[in-house]
Amino acid sequence: CIKSGKDKAGRDRGVPCQNVLIVNNTVLHGHGGFVVGSEMSGGVNNIYVKNCTFAGTDVGLRFKSARGRGGVVKNIWIEDINMTNIATEALLFDLFYGGKSAPEALDSGESNKKDTAVWKVTEETPAFRDIYIKNVYCKGARRAMFFNGLPEMKIQNVNIKDVTISATTGAEIVNADNVKLDNVRVIPKSGEPFIVQNSSKVDINGKILAEK
């Protein structure tokens, strides 16, 4: 779990967590296999994650923050990840994080919170961009993916390639811009494999699903 300080104290200190290698790890029954935030106010960049296994974790790859944090998360490279029996999402971007674990947020209904109000962008607005994920296999999750960005600061420039996820429900992309999924297979037990809302330039296997 990568952190760099919380809210104003983290921004004032202004020291990013950067230049980190995470390689050849196995994570069992944690809140997430690999996590950034939510205390990321000093910034996070240049993180490389490779050849890891997540078994029974709450989330697989988890990026979380909230209004008030500020900070920029960028240049995250992730590849060669195997996941099994993930309790909630295989891949989660949650910019409405409320302090609960993913299963607790699911039980309370908080995990699907969406806000269409556009707030003014300030130093307290967190930003996630330039994230690259490839060669991921997940067997068993509740929801394949959930991108839940801020209307005023969408999740930007996420590239996902060569990924297969089997899950109860498919992938949902909300408040994102410039997302490219290449050779990504989502196999839900029910519903559509991909749902896109309030997003632009979302390319899913060569097809623009939604453009605003």
C-alpha cells in the first residue's frame, strides 16, 4: 500500500512516494493486492509492479482517494499479475473513498456512490493519470472493474492490455478520459461485460463505446 501523506499536511510536506519496485510477491487476504492511497497528498509516481499473485484479497489492484486529499498519482506500471477469489473488484479506481474496506463499502452501499456535481478544481483535488496495466489474469471477482472518478477530475490515460477477468458482473467505467483496453476479456456471469458513463475517449478492443 503506497502512501505519501494526508490532506494539507501531506501537500505541505510535498514529498512524493516514488521510484518503487514491487516484484515477485504473494498477497493473501489483505484489503488489496496492490494499493495506492488514500493518503497520497504528497504524490505518487514511478511505481513498477511485476509478477505478483493475489489470492483472496478484498480488491486486486486498488487506487483510492477522495476530495480534500489533493496530490497526483502518475506513471504506474503493472504487469504479470495473477488473481483468484477477489472479494470485490479485480481493478478499482475509487475517488469517493470513505474510509471503509471494500467489503464494508459494498455492504453499506457506499461502493457504488456516484456524484454528478462538478466541484471547483483546487489543490485539494486528487488526480490519477498515466497508468499502464498488462498481462493480468483474474479467476473470480465480484465485479471485474470499477472506475469511479470525479466529474471535475476524471481518471485519465489508463492503458490496459492482455487481460482476462471472470467475475459476477462486468466492468463499469465512470468519469474517465482516454482509457484504452486492448485484448481485454471480461467474462461476467450476468449483465454486460462493459458499461461506460460520463466518460470520453474510451476505446474497448478497438471500439469507442462512449464519447462525450
